[in-house]
Amino acid sequence: MEGPFAYYGTLIHSRSPSEIEVLDNTLIIVNDKGKISHIYPRFPTEDGRSLDGIVPALINHPDACIPVVRLESPNQFLIPSFIDTHVHAPQFSMRGLGQGLHILDWLDQITFPHEAKFHDTDYAKQVYARCVEMGLRQGVTTACYFGSLHTPATKILVDVCLEKGQRAFVGKTCMDNTETNPEYYREDTAEAVEGTREIIQHCRAVDEKGDVVRPILTPRFAISCTPESLTELGKLAKEHEHTYSAGQGIANQTHFCEAQQEIDATLKQYGEFSCEADLYAHYGLFDRNSVLAHCTLLSEADQAKIKLRDCGIAHCPASNTTVGGGFMAAPIRKLLSGGITKIGLGTDSGGGFSCSIMDAMRLALIVGNAREMLSGGKEGRLKLEEIFYMATLGGAKVLRMEDRVGSFEVGKQLDAILVDMSDPYRRESEHLDAVHTMLDGESQTPEGIRRAWEKWVMTGDDRNLAKVWVGGKVKKDILGSR
């Protein structure tokens, strides 16, 4: 359904990193702009009146025909859709290769040869269409993308996201250093900067307000760039600091303190700096608009500077524990305890093995358990509330979109997922052939709904994501008109 519509049942969203809110027996109304216009928690329906008849009066349109869908609590509930804060779109077609290699070896042997294929725009169209479609199928309605270094291919990624309706931050990866990038996969400094300008102009031309697609400045990491290109990217950040509104400029992203091999190479190449935080800050790429991917090996000074500058962090537990040369478990508990809450989840793509944020949530839980053990109990494990927060509202905060998406509030866009935990063996329809843990007498009480939510977090998959909306428009629909 598109246009004005309403759902009645259970809504679950994050209020903070440590707290979810369960809104049962709730009426949510979405207007024809795809925004949430009304939320009525615990809305009474005992008087026998039809909700279809009540809703028009509630929104002061007595003659309107607004359908209301009743959810089957506790096995069905609405959640905010997922936000992937770090994903390499070109690596979608190489995911799973090179496991066990150290990060720089993996780039040289696997990644760079593959990304070089994207000089072929026909190939780019094929891969990017599949990448975006799969993201939406997995409930990812906003993604923060690294493209390849090819400007034409990156424009195609912008166009695909806009066409298919996935919110996206799209960056042309900058790689101009002749010493650290292979000859077949690098560009001149002028090309890197001009290509970035073209992506900014293209995004503004096809979506001036940035409602769906926005550009993002993307130095791959410092060792792939020269001081000249970093300087120019910093100038672009300053030039566009108010592009979308006062204080709402063009974001920037990079890989940050990802692996010891990478950190050592960075500080050797940029010997005047003692840490990566100071390096990026020097070039104007370390602030509230920054998305720092990985952050697995942070010093106390790094953490303090991230908090001071209000940077966002993209936690990528799958890639951090499979590619890079070790079990790189990001210190998420330390960050949260230190007051850093701009933390989202990233699938990473090629460096991991799954494009599912649900997998990322569970892996974040496992990595948190490992940090607790490795720290001798000094760092407590993560809770389900916290991994759910990172997948939704936390990701929105990283991308500075929390005023638009990430939770259920009047005035926000309906970027949402209908989760269906119905037993597939008891359904009339056979479309839902999921393998989640069956419900076992869960009731419509808050405790019963909580149990259903926990089972979904830990055992569900994309087949439980029955509907996916972006701005009130359906992007996936398993249940049809139900």
C-alpha cells in the first residue's frame, strides 16, 4: 500500500542504546508523503467500531478511504528498517573471497583486481542493480557506499539507488598515491578530485534536496591517497558544509584504525602524525560528518578525539573477524560507556561474508562476548537492545539522519519493516518458509512480545522481513495484500 494508510498492532523501536520501546495495540498512520502523521499507543478498539471508519476522522478527512491493516501480535510487529553504515558496492560480487589474508595482501591480491573491472559500465550496472536489490530484500533501506575509483560507474550507482528507492550515501573512492596503489588501479590527483566534484554535481542534479541519494567524500584510507588529494577533499568538505541545510554538509568516510598492518603503514607514510585521528583532522576530514569504518584498534587518545569531534563509527564485525589478519574485535562497550553513541553496523561486503544486517547484529553480540573474555571482564558484553540500536537508530545518527529515519516518531519518514514470525507450518500461505525458532505460547503481553522479538533477533532471517517500506513505499512484499 502507498499513499495514506495505517497499521494497528505492535511497534518496536529504540529510544536509546540501552532501551527499546514496545508499543502494543498501537495505531500508526502514514500520510501520502510517506511520513508518519499520527501514532496512537494502546488505541482502544473494544467498542466494535471499524478502524477503517475511525481513521479518516482522526486525520480530519472524513471522506477519505484509508485502509487499516491489523497485525497478528505477538508474531507480527513493525520495526524501523536497517541502515548499513559501511558497504563496498563493487565488492558485492566478490564477497567471501580471500578469507584469512592480511588486509593489505587481501587488497592487492583480491580486491583491487576485482574493483578494476568497474571501468566497464555494463558490468557496473549489472552488479550494482543486484547489490541494491539484495540490500532492500534484506531490509537495508539506507546504505553508505564506497564505489570504485571510476566516476562513470559511481554515477551509475547513484542512479540505481535512486531508481530502486534505496536511500544512499555514494562516494567515488579516491586512490591517487603511486607508491601504494597498483598502476592498473589508481588515478591522478586531479582526476580523483574532479571525479569527486562530478559525483557531487550528479547527486545534486538528480536529487537536489538529497531526499534519497547524497554524495560522500571517500578517501579509501590515508595510505591510498597523497597529501594533495586529502587537502583537496578537505577543501570540498569546507566548501559544501551547508549544502543541504545550515550545518548539514556533505559527509566523509574512510577506513580508520582497521588493522595493525594498516595503522603501521599509515604512520610510516605520514610520519609527522602520531595517530590517524590527528592526520584526518589536519585535512578537515574528522568531524561530525565523518563515518569511520572499523575502529578496531583505538587508543585512548583516538577514542577521546572521536568523542570530541562527534564522529560516527561503522562497526563491521563480520569483516573484522575474517579478513585482516586476526580477530579484530572493536571495543564497542568501551565506546558506549565513554559516551560515544554515534555507532552503526556495516556489512562491508567483500571483507565479510554476508550482506545481512541481521547477521551483523548477531556477530556484534559474539564479538562483544569475546571482548568481555579478552578484557578479563572489564568490558561487559553487548545486549540485544544495543545491537538493535546500532542496526537502526544508531546508524541513523552516524549518518546524521535521525531527524528523518531510525525510529517511529510523528514527522519521520516511514522507513520500516514488517517482521513476521508466524509458524510457516500453520500458515495458509506457503510464501513464508522461514527457519526461525517457533513461538511457544508467546502472548500479547509485553513479556510475550519481548520474547518474540528476542527470537527474531537471534534466529530470524530475510524471510521473516515480510514487508519493507522506504518513505511509505513498499520495496518488498511477501504477504501481498494481507
